[in-house]
Amino acid sequence: MYDVSKLLPEKQFKKLLSLMPTPKQKKFGRKRCKKEPLLAGILQVLINGTAWKKIAECGCGYSSCWRYFKELQRRGKLKLIYQRLADWLTDIEEGAIDTTTSTSFRFSRMTGWDGHHKKIGTKISIFSDKYGLPADVKFGKGNIHDTVFVPDHLKNTAGRRRKIINLDKIYAGLVFRREMRRKGTRINMQMRSMDYTRKRGPKFGFDEEKYKVRFLVERTNAWLKNFWRIRVRREYHPAMFKAFVYLGLIIVLIRS
């Protein structure tokens, strides 16, 4: 049996194990593998970036681990588990949004040239709470501007109180800031010399102390890219790559 403590602490592994569905045993056919070895094999691929065929002995074959992970992705279980954990554990009254790019091969879907980082990749945008926990995640091509993800984040977190959102200068926009202010959400970001300013009337303030929360979402991105299967995208199908990201975010939430 593979020593899973090399990948995750025992307490976190047991918590993750309790969240994953158990493979159903059919009336006829061979006996199903247990969850422990299946999850141990999947974590080797996620954390170490190991190829499926090179998984160390964990109590079952690599094909069984792949089929189990594929079934989780097909049924949307990983996304559902992540969303429930995020709704339960996160408080987005004060949060931040930031984007990171996973290096990728030139696949035909969900990849593009990221001019800022000078590489082909897939963008992962995260809306985190004041503790840096991921409350929402969106995906896109590497050539998509970061501001495109913001409306989707706001739509997915509709109905939850958003008092302050800390953003980088790249998200600057007069119409967006005015619209969010009318909705009762304050956009906290630094002003650039070319940004809109008024001689009279209220101006967009900047709270440097509140802005420190934004460091936590950058830390979350670093945690996420610490999983080598996410750091470098090797999946041709975007759905499989998203499944690995959801699993990584679940582990980040469990650590909290």
C-alpha cells in the first residue's frame, strides 16, 4: 500500500476520503476497488504530476484510478463537492479576485497566448474571501483579459453579501466601479495616473490596510500551482483539467 502521508497529512486524507463517493458494486462482474487506493493513485497524479501509467503501487491498477477519476468528472461530483464546501466555509463580505496562468501545450480548446507571462496557457481566475479561501473559480484562454472573469464571479456569488472587493490595477474601469458602488459593493484598488479623476464630488478611495487581503488570493494561487498537474496542463480535454483544479481547491479548503 502506498504511503499517502507523503502527499497529504493523514487527517486531511481521511477528510477528503469521506467526501468522495464510494464506487458501487454491481451484482455481476469483478469486485470494485476501495476508495483509499483509488484516491492515493489520483493524488500522485495531481500533486506529483506523475503520468497515469507510472503511478506507484497503491493497491489497484492505474486504469482503475483513471476510470474512477473520469467518472467523478463525468458526473460533476468534484465541482459539486467544491461548490458546497466553498459556500459553507467562505465569507465573501470582504474578498479579492486574481488570475493565474497554467502553462499548457497548444491544445485547440481553452488555450491561448498570455502576453503578460509570455507563454501559452489556460487562465484560472479565483474569487477568494478575506482569509484567502477560494469562493469561486472560472477558466478561460490565456489571451482573455482578466476583467472578463469578473461578471461571472459576481453572477456565481449572487445572493451573498459583498461589501469590499480588492482588485489589482489591471481591473481598473470607471463604469464598473460606479456600477458596483450603486449595488453597495466598494471596489478597493490603487489609482493610476491615467485613471479618471474629478476636481469636485466624491472620489474613489483606497484603503491600504484592507488591500492587504489581496495578498491572500495570490497565496492561494501559489498553493494551487504547487500541484504539478495544475501547474502544467497536460489534459487535452478542458473538462479533465477543470476536474484536477476542483480537486486541488477541495484540498485547499480542507486545509482550512
